[in-house]
Amino acid sequence: MERRSTESGSTTPRAGAAPAVPRHVGRLAQERRARRAEEAEAAARDTSTLSELDAAPPPPVPGWMVEGERRRGRGALSNAAGRFEPHAREAFDDGWQSLDDLPPFRTSVTVEKPRTIINRNDSPDVGFDRSINPYRGCEHGCVYCFARPTHAYQGLSAGLDFETQLFAKPDAPELLEKELSKPGYEPRTIALGINTDGYQPIERDWRLTRRILEVLNAFGHPVGIVTKSALVLRDLDILAPMAERGLVKVALSVTSLDHKLARVMEPRAATPQRRLDTIRRLSEAGVPTAVLVAPVVPAVTDAEMERILDAAAAAGASEAGYVMLRVPLEIRDLFREWLLAHFPDRYRHVLSLLKEMHGGREYDSTFGQRMTGSGPYAWTMARRFEIAAERLGLNKRHTRLTTRHFRRPPRKGEQLSLFGEET
């Protein structure tokens, strides 16, 4: 694996690319507002109707598509320039077989130096207000990943760049300890691995997620983990004691039980069977475990919802959730390319169902709608989930993590309290 080691601070779009916000709002809030504005603009341009979609032929293969051997083991089929870049580039064979000399895409990791590590969010669609992402980009290569558009803020593509040009934050554990030690900090559950998977393959070498868990354990701070990786089992020596104190729960995302489909949709994530086995082993170790049927891809994976819930419940999951496919910004074109390449016969049907769920558009960023959609198809999927979860006894009781163990460990050289801490 190639590695580049460079320092990068906060990154913002070029002037004019995003609406200005007050400096105190912070980089993450700026990125979030810019993304919402771009989604609204893209939705406004998407005026095609369902009848027009049915009548239209499949789109031609774009010029920036990358040949199969160069992207072996990757999810995206193309690497179009980021949306903030002033120029669009594409590979062109001039007849001298010049494309044959291009090397395959390899994973590289760049060191990022943020000032803070806890991200805040105000979305009513999710059950947490803070999260930690030790990495940018994700080698799992899930073609549908909602985090792909964030790579544009680094001047990179949401396509193959997102899977190959990764960023690691080696100071994350120290930054976390500093933030948790602030006198005014109020503990609430931190979500880990939300934007990109904290247990993606490079975690084997960088071990940032493990070090973050060590800090959270030392502070008695609750954490919720979402992952597709069996690597989470490596940290059972930390997770099991945290679970005994009500400090952790883990959710495994399972999109499909079909190994071939999972391979082309999530090429470097754990196989479906390994994820189910991970649920079983976590549950046996006493770690509260959930399954996320996410995302549900209309006319591709939707028929598997009950099977996934059945298998996860049998493995020991006690809670479950689901999320419908979302295709904001660049994901729309990336998903269309993938769909046309792997399921050309379902291309129009899948897109028509997406439009049906979002009022005639392929995506709607409105809170309360973006995760589940609306209309008959969305209603049917919600009822199917509720009936299956009820039948399997899932979500009968939700694990509530506690903050009562939170404390600030004394730092080296600090005098301990004469009478100790109150319990």
C-alpha cells in the first residue's frame, strides 16, 4: 500500500462554490449547508417525469469511465472531476494504446490535521448529535455511499478517488481526550463510523478506531458503532467491558445476503456471512447488537428485507433499522453508471421507483423524507419492516447507553482528590 504523508488543515470549497457562513459556524457546518444548497439546486434541475424516463433510452457510457482492469476490486466505475473543480478531465485513447499504460488505482493515505475531532449535527433524522470519523474516504467502495460527495471538498472525485485517496487523522485520540477534558463538556452518546467506516481495511495498520475506543473507555463515555467490517471483533477486549457498563452498542449494516451482488455493490466490505457471524460473536460476548438493512435498493435488494432480518435475529441481533437508497449530488450519476453496467434490464424500473418515493425526483433532502421516502412503495417497505421486526421480536427493547460513568481521568502530574470521586 502506498502512503503519502502530508499535513492538511481545514478545507473549504473555492470562492463562489458555496454560500458564505459566519466563521464561528465551523467547517463542518459550512460543508453541510453547501451540500444542502447543492442538493436543492440539483433537485430543481431534475424535471423529468416518470413517463419521460420510461420513454428515454439508457444514457451513453460517459467518457470518464475507467476500464475494468484499472479499477479491479473497486465499486465506482468512473472518476469524474469534483464538482468544485474548474476543469473536467477524461481519459482519451489517441490510437496509440496510451490507456493501456495507465496504472491501476491503488490505495494511498494522506495525514490530515484537524483542530477538533467531534463533529456536531442537528439532523432530526438521526438519533445522535455528535460523531467521530477517524478517516475520510472509504476503501470498502460501496457504490451508494452517501459520504462520497464530501471528497469534493478535498478537490477530489466522488468516484474512484473516494475509494483510493484516503485521509487519516492520527491525532484523533489526543484531540478527543482534549475535548472530553474541557470543563463545560456534557457527555452524550458519540456515533463512530457514520460518515465513513471506522473499521475499513486501513484500520488494521492505523488502529485509530481502537485508540479512540480506549479513550472513550477511560472516560466512561458511551459510543454507538456502525460498521460493515468483521474487524470490530478485534476490539472485543475493549467492547465487552464497556458493554457491561452500558457504554456501547454495535450495528452491522447488511445490504444483501447474495454474495455476488454484495461483491459488485460493496467490493471490499466483509461478506454477508461474515457480518452475520460478527453479530453472533458480539452478541455472545454481551455486546448489544443491531442490524441495519441499509440501504434498501428498489428492485435490486428490496426483496431481501425479511431474509436479512430473519438471519440477523437468528444470529443474536436485538434491534433493527432500515434506510432507503439515497442518491444526492454525484451519487446519482455514479449509481446510474453502476446500475446500467450490472442491471441494465432494471435501469428504468429502479429510477422510476426512486422518483415515485421522492415526489417525481430521484432524491429529496427534506428532513423526515430523505431516509424513507413517501408514497405507496415507501409505505409498503415500511410496513414490511414493521411486520417482520414484530414477528422476530426485534426492537422490543432498545438498549439505552448511560453517561453516569463519565469522568475525567487525572492527567499525569495532577493531584488526586483527597476523598475520591462521588459514585
